[in-house]
Amino acid sequence: MYGAILGDIIGSPFEFDRGDKTKEFDLFTKGCDFTDDSVMTIAVGEALLAVGPEATVKEIEEAVVTNMQDWGKRYPYAGYGGRFRYWLRERNPKPYGSYGNGSAMRVSAVGWLYDSLERTREVARATANVTHNHPEGIKGAEATASAIYMARNESSKEEIKEYIEREFHYNLDRTLDEIRPGYHMDETCQRTVPEAIIAFLESKDFEDAIRNAVSLGGDTDTLGAITGSIAEAFYGIPAVLIAECRSRIDEGLMTDIFDEFDHILGRDKNADSDEKNGTQANTDTCFRDYFFPEAGVFWKCESYIFRNSVGVHRFNCLNIRKKADRLEKPDCTATSVTASSGSSKRDFAYSILFWFRNL
């Protein structure tokens, strides 16, 4: 997800055609900050981590709704569109037929978490459908997630371009030089997603991709987020940019989600760095390695406890019990975990934490 966040941050000062439509600009300038694109990208990513890879479409949609509303309350002034801002406050939120580019800018985690292109597209549809249930809104999310999935699985740019054109009927034969002069602020998927993909296709590395996107003008933070999410999967990101990204988002609340995301994908958060940090603290390593080697489920559960997102927390408890069934240690059966739930789900989670940490 770093690529989406960096694209958002770097593009943020130039939104609404405030730039000079050039690739020659300082990457990080006064006014650079994360916006609603980053907040919702993290919200969706965290929700998908919580429900796990086998979740049903209904479970995914419920988790995404709960999480986006929760993060929206935490960051109420991140720059949401008017209709979406209202949706964030609704008691019983429903999709509202949007074809805005919000469905595509928040979808990057989907491209990384699933084992097939078909499943990737299914989950992308689910994340879009809770708000952007117009066919163009869904198409934008699916196309972006598909490009990310193909890029991380070593498809060539030609293969990505051919697939996107065939499946989603976007015109990717234009060049940036042809697009740039007449391109202005447009928040629709159909006038953002293909342009963002073209910015990636014409790039030579991650930074160049972001510069391409921002140089178009218009909704530069969202263009940057979409382009950056694909470029990250194709090129990777230099460690210095990852460090800069982490320094510009909230320590703990946001960075913990990135750490969990990297853990699930089996990569060190500084994997692209020349100098890697030492091993994790013994308590973390003991818990993850001995009990849940394929996924750090509990750490997701812990974050939801602090944030009181009960609906998604329920799915985490189910995942923990399923994994406990497969443990060989007699004292860690599903029965003992269930019995530990005691008076509340919070008691359940904390009793597991302290017991595991004292091994």
C-alpha cells in the first residue's frame, strides 16, 4: 500500500490543477500531506486483513463499511467528497450509485492479498459496491486491482495493457503528451483510471510513474495513488521513499497496519533497504512463529479492540478459533480459546495475549 499513499502525498499539493503540468517538481514540498485517499486505502486494507482471505463477499462488505466509517470518524477532515462524507455518518449506510474515482484509489490492498485474478476482481467489486455500485465505479476498482495483481506476478506492461483493454475497454493507446494539454480536474473513474494506468505504462521506475501522474494535472492525489499502487507492484519502492512515507503518516495507528500487511505478505517492512533492522522483539516473534505462522491474526484482533470495531472483531475471533483447532499443543485447543472468552471479547483477546507472551 506504500505506493498508493506516496502517490497521494506527493500529488496532494497539486490537486485542482494547481501544478504546472510538468514532471519537474520537488517530490515533497510544503503542503504535502495524506488525504482521504490514504485514509480509505488503509481502512480497506485493514478490513481485508481482519476478515482473512477466505471471507465471503458479505463479510468483506460488512467489514469494509465498518472500517471506512470508523476511519472516517478518526480523520473527519481528510478531504472527502460531499456524498461520501454524508455516507460516513449514516447509521445504515447504503451504496449511492457513484462512479467516482474513490473506488479505485482505495483498492490497492486487494491486488496483493489474493491468489488468483478472479478472486482479486471479486474482492475489488465488493470493496467498491458498498458505495460506488455504478458499473463504472466497480470497473475502476476491478481494473486497478487487476493491474496491481498482474504487476506483482511479473506480467509485462504489454500483458497488463492488453488485459485491461480487453476486459475493461479503457483506451490505453493515448500518450501522456496527448492527454496532458486538455486534461483537467475530473473525479470520475472513467476519466481517472485509464490516465493513471497510462502514467504507469510510460514510466521507467516508481518515482517516474508518480511524476507522470502528477504532470497530468487535475485530481493529482488520486491519479498518484492509483498509478503509485500499480508502480509499486511492478518496480518496488526505494527504501528512502518508504521511510519518507512512514514519517508522514501517523505513527502507530497507520504504521501498524503497514507492518501487519507486510507480515501477512511475508516481507520485512524494510525489505528494500540496504540496512535492515534487527529481529523483532521476542514476545512478538514467539507469538507469531509458534502459534500462527501463516498469519499474525491476533495483532489484527488487538488493533480492533483498541478501536472498538466490534463487527470486524467478531470475524477475527472466528479466525483465531479456526487456527487454534490446528495447533498441536494440548493446552491451546479451540475449546480452551473459546473458554477464555469469558465475560467479553476484550477479555478473550487480552487473556490470549498475556498467556502467549509468557511462554
